Amino acid sequence: MSRVLAIDYGQKRTGLAVTDNLQMIANGLTTVETKELEKFIADYVAKEEVSTIVVGKPTQMNGENSENMKRIEPFFNRLKKLFPDKEIIYYDERFTSVLAHQAMLQSGISKKARQNKALVDKISATIILEDYLQSKNKW
């Protein structure tokens, strides 16, 4: 099989998570500066077999798109052009930052580490990926 890559897109930096080859386990991969994101993804998929790229879709509580969608949509469309052989999909990312902070609290991570926004982004991407996998009945 191949991996699934999840993206928690941010204006300054972006969190990434990836599955194992069996698409059973989601792991935080890294956080990259958003301006370097497309190059990072191109390099990653050149080395690893990735079948699906899941992009977190920021949605407000009322179901409408959040302000960040105006940056994500052009990125999403570029991904579709850059990787026509990959499945590129949106997945609802509501509450992922809150869940990431809760996970950090429950794991006993220090207050200083919890302030590391890059770590929050990577954990958020992992939560997006876990939710996506559960929705596909992979677990």
C-alpha cells in the first residue's frame, strides 16, 4: 500500500502528518514554513509512495468556510495540478487546534513546550489524519 499525507495549512507554517504504508497509524511528520511547503511535499512524494493528500478544511461552527480558506483553496488547486496522480481531498479540521492543546496537556508536556506553535500544528495535522482514517473505516 501507500501512505496518506495530511496537511494542517497555516499562513506562516504548516503541520504535516503521515500514515504508515498500511494506512493504519497516523504519525506527526514535521512542521515546515508554508512558503517551503510545495517543495517539501514534492521532495517527500518523490521519496515515499503517497496515494492521498488530505488538506484540512477550516470550517466555522455554522458550516461556512473560515477566513483561511482564501489561502488554502489556491494551494489545494496547485496540489491537484502538481500531483494529478494523487487523490487530493479536503477534510474538516474544526477543533483540531483545541484537541491538540488538550492532547499536549494530557500527555504532561511542559507549559513552555505547549507554547510551541509548530508542535501544535504537527499534532493538529495528526488529528486531521486520525479523523480521516477513522472516517474511511481504516481502523
